[in-house]
Amino acid sequence: MTFDFLSPAVDDIFRVELQAGPGAAERSAYADLAANLGLSGWHHRCLRVDNVDEALPS
């Protein structure tokens, strides 16, 4: 497994962990979002914040 961590350069309160491994099957490019929702795996990621302006770096 390969791990990668993403976090803001000026704030390490949170981080996003990404994992990958060898041998993963290739997936075709998304041509139709609705059709692709039937495939396994991640299709969307989001972060929730109380205040967008405060969450963005100045």
C-alpha cells in the first residue's frame, strides 16, 4: 500500500489520507456521471466548514 497525506501548508489541524495499492483495475474516463454512479469506488469528496471565508487562506 502507498499512503499520502494532504494538509494545508499553514495549518495542520486536519489532513486527508489517500491510499493506493498495486494491481488496481483501470477505469475508463467518466463520460456520463449518472451511469458511473453504478460503479464501485469514490465519485465525490467534500469538506464541510462553518465559514468558507474563514477556511480559505488569506
